[in-house]
Amino acid sequence: MKLFESVVVVCDQPQLDIALAIRGMLEAYGLRGHLVRCAQKRNVFEVMSGSIPDADYVVMCPGPFMLEGDDLEVALSVVDDASGQWQRVLVSFRPDDVTRSIRLAGRTIISLGCRTGREPIANAMLEAGCRAFIAPAGYVDADACALFTVGFFYHLMREVRDPASPCTDGEAVRLAAGFDATCRDGTGSFQYLTRAY
């Protein structure tokens, strides 16, 4: 990864603080951090349809992904005025919806939501055309999510510090996941998934 490359950081209102912290660290590394805050329902569909700044990496902060019972969903907490009055709503996508609706082809998605690295969501994101999907298979806390993300991009930026020693996405995931791999809700749950070609 090179200086001034773009990274998109997506969040809903409840996760704005962590998204700002991540963007701040990305910019400290010399990257261009684009914050996309989903406040209204329509913002969610804009993001999922790919109407975001051009970037190879899209970070989905903890709010966008959640577990609903035993079924995994992609969900953002936003407002909508469908009934003529603004109300808080969850806009969610199940794996089948992801395959049909998400247009983020060619991008690497980094999901910080608990258990989103499990097969239903991960496979749906890859089938939707994402280049790679990085996510935790288990539960993670917000601190571990932030730590993993800044560590991942720190390792990707290694070639700026040492041009003879570039770092692949998979290696950056392994190194960032190892930061506190022994902590139950820590970074060790993150994994790197790609499509079979």
C-alpha cells in the first residue's frame, strides 16, 4: 500500500466515535480516510450499491454488522421518515440479500462486527464480487476492532517504510490478529477470506 491511497470507513451514528478514531489513525499513516456516515436509510443503500469514494478497502465499523439470534444479518441503525415522521430503524441484509443487493465488487471489505467472518455472510460478500473479506469469526469488543484495523493498515504500509519488504493482505491480517490473540474477545478472531478462482 502506498502513501495517500484511499480507504473508506463506513459507520452508523452509534459507531461514529470509533470510525473517527480509525480514520484519524489512517490519516496519521499517510492514507486518505473517507468517512461515510449512514444517518438515513437511503445512505445505507447508497453505500451498499457502491456509491462511495473510490478505494480498494472499505472498513465497516462495528455498528453495521450484528447477530440476530442464530441468523447473521448486516444491519445499520439509522433514521427513516417512511411514515411521515423520523424514526430509528435497522436496515438489515441477510446473506441472500447481500448476494442480490451489495455492489462492492473488486474491493476488500473489512467487517468489524462480531461473527461476520462466519460462512453465511462471508460467502455472500465474496459471491457479491468483493475481492476479499476480512472479519472476525467470533465475538470481538470495540477496542479489539479498532486495534486490529489500525494494525492491519500499519502492516500494509510497511513497504513505505521498507520498499524491499511489502506486506500482503493475508500477512497483514495474520500480524494484526496476533496482537492480543489470547484475549477471549480480542483480535485473534479475525480471518482473511478470498474467492476461489
